[in-house]
Amino acid sequence: MASDDILQKSVRLLDDAVGSPMQFRSPRHSKQRSSLFNNTIQPLRHSDVRAYALNTSITMSTSELENFYMDSPSRASSALGHHTSGIQQANSTLVQQNTPISLASDSLYHSFLESLQVHSSSREVFDTIAEFALNCNNTLELMRETHDDKELQWLEFERNNWRLVQALYQNRLTSDMDGVYDGGEGDGVMDIVQPPSEKEIVENLYKTNTKIREYQLIVDWLEKNAADVADMRTGPKLHHFMDNTVAWENTLHQLQNETVAYRSTREIVKRLDPDAPLREGKPLHDLDMEDETRLLKQVLAELRCGRNDRAQALCHHCGQQWRAASLDGWRLYHDPNYATKVPTTEKLAVEGNPHRDIWKLCAWRLSENVQAGRYARAVYACLCGNLHALLPACETWDDVLWAHTRTLVDQIVEREVRNTSLREYTPMPDSYWDNKLSMENTFAVLDSSADAVVRQEARSRARVVQKLVILDQLPQLMSQMLDWASQPDCEPQMLRFLAHMVLILRQLGQPVSQEIGDQIIIIYVKVLMEQMEPVLVAHYTATLAPQDQISLYAEFLQNIDESDLRKAALQAAEQVQLPIESITQRVVENIRNEQINEVSLSLQLNDEITDEDKRKISALEWVVLYPGQRAEAIWQTNALIRTFLALGKIQAAKLAFSQVPPESIDQVLGQFQAEDDGASVMSDCLPARVSAAIQEYLSYKAYLDAQEGFADWFEHYHHARPVEPPSPGPSATFTEKVAYDHRIAAYHKDLDRWRAAMDHQTKNVKQQLYNVLLFPQGGWLADSDKEDRLRAHQIKSLRTLCLPKIVLLLHTVLHSMELFKEAIQLADLVVDERYHLYKVYSKQQMGELLSKIRESSLASLGQGRDPWSHPVMS
């Protein structure tokens, strides 16, 4: 067909469209958006895909596409149930309380956790993502009045990212729908009366081709994001400048009147048909040109937001019904009268444009005409797939991606329609098909854009996430996310997004690196640890490998000192089934090993308890809280006591020993010997580690009791002994002598009472000290468990340190109480092969002991006895 014939035909069709009210679809109320773009996304079900009659087109309207993929708005809005309403109610409360930025944004930590907990099943992963987007959107609305642009921008990006993940992976995970199109409803077999219409061809394409659905989802995602921004933007609107009027009223007024108040500065057109400015090459009136630019810019903005109906309404408002009709020419043709199976005498309305190919060629030529202006060209370029004419009107990264993706969809759909349909179409120019578009090439263009703003935005973290998600390059995404999370400037809110992205990708079953994902979550958990939120820390720690769970949660617990917060942290760990016993054990070990230098085995007593000592003793509470962990509590207490005794800190050792409840040994025996009432503490029924811990614990009890008994004896011996009253002297009066006699009598009575008390205390302290020296089961701290080399070395050192010291204390008691025979017999005890005490002595210690025994032997000689304190036989 000749070009002139095509143009003449297009003019007739346009005239028919302007004159026929049936061709113009007046502005309709847009349906409530469900699922994908109102943050209440529902999982795709195959039955839902076939349940809707689609008004499919080269670019489907947003509401039509949502009907194609999602549930109905009523079902979508109710699917989240009371949990979503609870979040909204909480957000409403925050608004009433004038919530500050930090509080509003920090609430996302708990909101995201609640979403994960409510939808714990992997089958509900899309509900989880939907609530993530909803949480971000609600928080964003709370914070808009604060005008913190940086934080608001990030929340917008995060909300949009969750929408993108929801849309793309819901489509990707339902790729098994490819090839299932049955041509209609019913039994899957349709009696084809005539070849499929354009709409039916594209319906089948969308149902069977995953890629075209994905590209369309990206377009609608970008349009929804733009619509959100446009709706929140303040400032003058188009209707602020003009009321309902005829088109180009100033040009009309000047053509109808010789004299006008505001005459155009240039010669204007002579006619007022829509093509007059281009045909005559003359402009409209200056004021109309300004209004025309404003109108076309706003029309393009509405098309950018995916709101064709609003764009048509604007044209209608400005008296340009012909332009409103021209914006409808892209719709695919479909005659439902041929497709319906239900017999009816009523004729159904025909859908779409039967001459869409001619309209598209005209729109292409208009978009190529430089005299039409940038915005007019861009309006028709986006409808006919002319990327070259559309890009000059794109200002941001989103705009450029939208232009490329929309054009890509247009080309795929057009090729499918022309290849499948049996009718002949007016050919498009070769330049229409020359652009070999793909998403990879699109992002390469964005990354190397000549526009510095677009190029810089392409490097931002949010855009990189969107790019890699769209390209489905998850290994690169995981590596990039770990790099961001490891950087010092990574904000906590960014870390929250990265951690949840890892969790969502795992729930989606995507092949992501477990190691990298765990590292990201660990970094996020450490941020939560700083906020002292046990529930949050416990939940996200539970998503890690067992060893990481132990080390990470132990690191969190070891910085908690308050008893109530400790119980709350353990309760949170129980709820997510963390290995609590292993964690509490690690906590005590970590705290006990803090700032430990080489232990100096010194005989010097140092009873000062430092803050560090108190912290280590307090840490024992972690293993005491659970009765079933008493064996571990005894083991950890023993380890701390070993350190204190090596440092000579008797009081600290006593305080540590007191942390173990007195009934602990009975509880441990009950756990392992419940049916053996006659079993001993060192029964073979006990595991070796438990038996060794109990024996060591009882050894410390004997030692600390001996130390305490000696301290009491020493105090009473040196400070409680009555003081003999001084003699009154030879010059004393009779009264003074009588008073002295009364005092000396009282002194002897007190001395007798003191001696009786000393005899009793000496008997007790002797027993306590002998309990250490004559300890059963191989001796004091004679441990048969040799697997722990460090512990074995410490025990050996303590025997060398403490046993000679106990012998000296016992000698002090005996010698001071003039029990010289028993004091001298200590030498026999030391060398007794049953106890092997001599093995723990060094030469110096043995020399000191012999020196003390020598003193007792000399004292015995002074009492008229032999050197061994036996009576001398005459």
C-alpha cells in the first residue's frame, strides 16, 4: 500500500474515532490495586491465572495484569488477616504519639520479625515479602512529615525492592505454567470458529512465556513506583491552570477575531484541525503552546505511571478529545462474539482497535517528527515502541529502565501478533526491528550512561540490588551484599534489609551461598546485640549453623549483667530452640578466660575481690539457672575456683563456691542414678566427666571449710584470749588488792572458758584440716580424668600449692595448742605411702616443714619429754 493511501486511511480512522463516542473510553475509576503493588501480594495459583478474562494489550494496564497474576482485591486485602491490621493499628498509634524518626524506623526490626514468625512456612514466603513491603510503606507514611530525605529515600527503595522480589520470583517459581494454555475455560478444548484474535494471541503468549511476563512485571513495577512518587508530590496540578475548555482556545479566539488583547508574537496556524501545526509548519498561539507543553508533559507523566485513563482524562479536560482517542489506539483487537460459548441474541461490544497496525505506524512517524516536540514525541513513542524518541524525555535511572523494558515488551508482543495472526499487517519501518533489546544490554546502557545523574544512581546499592535481582544473578548479589555489610558505613537499616534478603532467598529455594548468607546475618545480629533486644537476637541467631549459634549468642549473653534480662534472653533462646546448655557453657568460659594472664602460683594470700572477679563469679548464674545443667555448673565453678586458689584469692573462691546451690550434687546423682539409692558419689554409673567434677567440687568444699575453720581458730586464739589484769604493786591499798583479787579470779574463769572454747575449735579445725589431707578416693584433687591436659596441669599445681600449706596450718594449730606429739607425727603422715603427700613437696617446702617439726620437738624436750613427745621413763 502506498504511503499516501496509508495516511489517508489513518486520517479517516482518526476522524471516525473523534466522531464516535464508542471509540473513546472515558476516564474510569481505577480498581483497588491488589497484591503486587499495594503491598498485599498473594501467591499465584494456576486456577487464578485462567479465571479472568483479560483485556490484554501490548502493555497491559496495571489492574489487568494484577487480575492476570493475582487474587481478586477482596481476597488479597483479607489474606494477611489480623496480623496486618495489627501492624496498621500499631502504626496508627505511633502517629498519634508524634513518633520521632528513630522510633518509627526502629520499629521495622520488630515488624519484620513478626512477619517472619506469622508466615513461618516456605509456602507463605510471598505473604512474608508482602508484609515486608507493607511495613516499609507504613513506616514511610509515618515519617513523611519529618522530611528526613535520606531515610525516606532508603525506605522507598527498600519497599520497591521487596515489591520487585515478590513480583519476579512469584513469576519465576510458576514457570511450570508454560505451555498449559487451553484456549479458554471449560474442559480445555475449544471449538475454534475462526483464527484467534490479537488479544487471544497475546493472552496465550503471556500465559506460556515466562520472560514476557517478567518483562511486563518490571514495567508495571516501575510504573507503580512512579505513581507512588507522583501521588506524594506536592505542587500545582494541570487543572490548576485551566478549566474544562475547548482545545487551543487562544488560537481559536485569535482566528475568530481581528482584534485580541493578547495576540501571538508569531504567525499562527490558519486551521484548527489536530494536524494543522505539523501540516502548516506554524505554531499555535503563544499561550496555547505553553499550555500544550504543560499538557503533554503531564500526559507523559501519567503514562509513565501506567495510568492511561488519567492521561486520557487530562486530554478530555483540556478539550482535546481527539488526542484522548489517539491514546487508545494501541489496544489489541478482539471480537468476543466469536469466542463466547454461551448462546445469546445480544451482540457484545468489540474490544480494541481493528486497525492497530495503521495507528502504530502513524504513531511511529509522529514520534519521529522532530517538529512535534520532545513530549509529544515521547507520548506516542512509549505507545508504539520507539525507544529513540522516548529516551530524551527520560530523566532518571527508573525512566531509562522503563523505556527500554517497555520497548522490549512492545517488540516481543508485536512480533508474536504478526507471526501468529493470519491477516496481513501494514509493515513497520525497519528501524522498529533494528534495536536488539535485552535486559543485559539495558543495564549496560544504564551503567555507562552519558547522563552523570543516571550513571551515578546506577552505582547506588539499591539500584545494584534491583539490577542483579532482575538479571537473576544471585551469586554476584550475595557477594556484593556481603561487601556492603562489611563496610563501616553500612547503616543498620541497610543491614536489616540485607539479612532479610538472605532469608527470603533461602525460603524461595534459590541457590545462594550458605557461608556468605551466614556472614551477613552474623553482622546483622551483632547490630541487634548492641540494641540489647534478646528476642531479635535469638530469632536471627537461630537461622545460623549450630556452631555459629553457640558462639554468637554466647557473645551476646556475656555482656548481660542484670538477672531479669538474663532470664529474658534465655527465654528468647528457648522459644527458637537454640542449644542453651552449650551456649551458657560457652558464656561462662568466655568470661572466665577474659584478660587471663599466666597464673602466678604464689603462697601470698590476697583476699581482695575485684570487679573482674565479681563479673566472673556472676557469670556462673548462666549455668545455675537450669537444674538439668547442674553438672556443668559444678564443672565451670571448679574451673573458676582453680584460678582463684592459684592466685591466693580465698574469699573469691568461697564466693564462687557459694553460687552452686547446696542440693546440686543430689540433683546430678538423681539424673544419672535415679534407680540406685545406694550408689555412691563416685559411682561407676556416673560419666567420667561428671564424676571428676563432683570429686573436685567436694575437694574444694573440704579445702575452703578448712581455710574458714583455721581463720576462725586463728581469730579466737589471738584476739579472743582474755588479758591478765596488771598487778597493783607493793604500794597498793587494801581496797585495790581486793579489787585485783576479784579481777584475777574473773580472768581465770574467762581463761578457762576460752581454753574450753579453744579445745572445741581446735578439735573442729583439726578435723577440717585432716579432711583435706586424708581425702578419700585417692586423695585431695586426685583426679582420674586426664583427657583435659590444661585442667590436669592446674590440678597438679594446686596440689603442690595447697597441700603443704594445709600441713603447715595444721602444725600451727597443734603446736600452738601444745599438742607436740601430734605435731611431730605430721612427718609420718607426709611420708605415708597411702597418701603420697611427700610427692607434692619441693625441697624448700620439705625443709620448712622439718624446721617446724624441729620446733615442736624442742618444745617437747622443754616439757621434760623425749624428742618425739613421749614421756621419759626413769
